[in-house]
Amino acid sequence: GDSVTQTEGLVTLTEGLPVMLNCTYQTIYSNPFLFWYVQHLNESPRLLLKSFTDNKRTEHQGFHATLHKSSSSFHLQKSSAQLSDSALYYCALSGNYNQGKLIFGQGTKLSIKP
Amino acid sequence: GPKVLQIPSHQIIDMGQMVTLNCDPVSNHLYFYWYKQILGQQMEFLVNFYNGKVMEKSKLFKDQFSVERPDGSYFTLKIQPTALEDSAVYFCASSLDRDAEQFFGPGTRLTVL
């Protein structure tokens, strides 16, 4: 069945360093939608990025990700981490043309230190 | 931005009892979802709901589970009877359309003793 893998449970970085959170997926769908959700402490998960176009970079709030169907990846990156980026980050997958049901990865906790 | 509310934030009940989790979705949204997250694991899809009907449910959506949204009020998840393995955080989400962004609530932490 469909699945999403986030290999890092916890990523700890010093402020100012680049961020890269890994996300790979498996799916039977040829046109999946991929998402990154972010959840700050005591808040709801909210959408950060989404994409369904192969090899096209998508950006929001300083973060970017590119869907690569050849490697089934959708890694999240940021050039310079800020203290406020500390949060839980979830990668998620939906089927062709975003059928509504989201399949989540296990989440990566990003902790930014001064 | 649009907010989804969930009531209560925490619920502790004895195994075998009934529990109802309430979700107040974004006011003009038409699609509603429940996800379950056991401690330390990923969020997993339970069910989605549109126009008064369940559209799709996962194998986690046991016979003891039911959902409804009577007269445009809360979107509810009822578990009757509860089991120990139902202990988890339950997230509600809503979206304007099937392929639109899902907005999540803060979750209800359910503990079954």
C-alpha cells in the first residue's frame, strides 16, 4: 500500500544553518500530491507546502521542496534555520489529483538552538 | 486563518464506555476527516465524510466507530464501546472541497483505562 517515510525522528541544528528534512514515499498513483505540514507546540498542524508537479520547486515562508518522481522524494529545505522553525514537520501523500485522504509520515521534530 | 476547534482537548474514560469527540469545522467547509495518532506513531486516516455520508474509511475505522454531523452542527466521532487500543490523539480536519487544503484541529487526547 501507499506509505511515507521520514527517516529522522529528531533533527537538532544551530540557528543559521541550513535545514533539510527527508521524505520519501511509495504509491501506486502516477500523479500523487505531496505535502509538508508543520505543527508548532500546542497548535494544530497546518499546511506548509504542497506539490504535484514533477521537478518543480515550490516555496513558502522560506521553505522549499521539489517533488522528484524518479526518486519518490519530497525533501524539505531551508537555507537558514530560525529559532521559530522549531516544530514537528509531517510529510504527507494523497492519491491522484488529491483525493482527500492523507497518508502521513512519522514526523520529524526540528529543534533549533541559538 | 480558518480554525477547526475540537472539544474536549482531553478525555479519560474507562474501557467499555462510550465516548463522543466533537469537531467544529471551518464554517463553509464541506468535507470532514478524522485521523488517529497513537503516541510515537504517525497520524493515520480513519474516515472522510461529505454530504451526510461516509465517503471512505480505513481498516482502523472499526465497527464500534461512527461519525455524523447532524444539521450542520459538530462533526462527531463516536466510539461505543471503547477499547484500550483506542487510546490516541484524534485529529479532525475539514476542507472546502475534496482536493482543497485540509485544515486541522488541535486534537483530542483520548485515554482509555
